[in-house]
Amino acid sequence: MWGKVVFSGKKWLIRTSESPHREVTQFIGEFSLKLDAKSRISLPAGLLRQLSAEAAGKWVINRGFESCLVLYPSLEWDSMVHELGQLNPYVRENREFLRYFLRGATALEPDSANRLLLPKSLLQYAGIDKDLVLFGHLNRIELWSEQAYHKMLDQEPQDFSALAERVMGGQWNV
């Protein structure tokens, strides 16, 4: 489901045969937060301003890679799940991936004070107890325990330039 990406002057849009003018959420920024006593967070205004009106209010949280959690606007989650649904269910590896990737996925809606209640099982998976960092990138927000986030940053590749070339080298003609 690849589409043409165009810049409209204010927002990026993706045009596909299924959704001719859907806005694509693009998050940026790092935000330090604390869980309250009931395992809730309030998303920072800086992140909420980046959310399209179409995507506001409904979220899905799930396990991420490297022991973090990933928070998706529900429209982005729905789009990703649609793509995952294209995997052949008769291939064992596909079924295993889907089971592991989708387990723990939980729909979230803000309460009257605009807080999100985070599932305890997911917090345990990510080692989040009180202090956490939200890292917005692309169409998702990663939630890290503050300690794990700083440890991950300290393990920056020795040669980031070489990593960038391996990952992105053939992607664009600049």
C-alpha cells in the first residue's frame, strides 16, 4: 500500500487508492514525564499540537522493540494493522510474528482530565515505574523508562555515518 506523498503547505498528505487524502501524523521531540500514582500520563501539549484533528483522542499502545512501548494514533494503528493483514496466514513465521507483535496491544482514550491510563503489564515489560521519556518519531511515540532511554542513547553506534549509509544509502538521489 504505497502511495504518493505530497506537501500541502501545512501538513503532509498521503494519497493511496484506499485513502486519497489522509493526513499522516509526523511526531518529533523528546519529553520527560512522570507516571501518576494510578499509572496515568498527560501527553505534552507539544506532542498534541502535532496531531491532526482527524486523529485526535484515540490511541493504541503496544510493546515496541528494545523494551520500549509504542503509542500510535488509532488511525495510524489501523493503517498498520491493515498492512499486517496482508501477510499470508498459512506461513508459520507470519503467524508467530503477528502473535508476538500484536500481543498486549491496547486501545486507550483520554479521561476527562486528558490523561491516558497505561496498562501495568506493558509498563512492566518496558521497565517503566515512575520516570519516563516520550520520543516522537515518524507516526508513533516511543515510551521508555528514563534509565533505559539514556542507556540506549549512550550506546550510539561508533560510526553513525556508516550506519546511515548502510540503512539509507540507496534510498534517495540527492
